[in-house]
Amino acid sequence: MPRIKKNIRGGERTMKRHSGHIVVFIFMFTFLSMAACSKPVQPTIYTGMKSEISIEAKNFNDNGLALAQKGQYQKAIEEYKMAIMKEPAYTDAYVNCSKAYYAIGNYDMARYYNLKNKEILDSKATVIRESEMEQDEKL
């Protein structure tokens, strides 16, 4: 009889030892099953809109941010304007330029760049809305 108890007790140890592996296996199986059944998500590219900002424009914007942190707002404004020249729809550059003008007390120019940013965002929203309507019509 003692031999049976040893086997039963050994079985309990084995079960405890493997229960963690079983839980991990069930979790992985569930996760992979859900991933296999889900639709792959792809970024939507809207016609008439660039999906990325050039590295050159980002560099100008980043340089402007660094200068603004040092309090060199006039130089920062020049960098932001260069970013805008490279990428006219780069909204971050408009926002940063507006903030720099505000920091030096030129509220008219701050408002101008803020309004330009709003115009760009509104036009992007219109493009997205129209593109989504076209997609709905195709369905």
C-alpha cells in the first residue's frame, strides 16, 4: 500500500509541476487563435494626403524645438518656417511656430500660424470624410 500512496503523491507533484505549463499553453493557444481569426489591420491611405513627413522637415522642426527650449525663439521660428517650406501640411511645425511667436509677444503671427494649422487639419478631415464616403458607396 505505501507504494500506491507514493505514486499518487508523485502524480500530484507532477500535476502541480505541469499545471503552469498547461495554463501557459491554453493562454498561447487562445491568443494565437484570436489573432488568426482577426482581420489584419492596415493603415488607411487617403488619396490626396501624404502619409509621412520628410526627415528633412522633421529635422528642421526638431532643431526649432531645441532652440525654443534655449529661449532662442527667433531662430526657432526660422527653423519651423523651413520645415513648413519643405512640408506645407506639417501641422506640428505650424503649432510650434505659433507657440514661438506667442512666446516673443507677436500675437498676430501666433494667431496666423494657429489658423493655418486649423485650415490644414480641416482639409485633412474633409479628405478623410470624403474618402470614407466613397468606400461606403463601393460596399
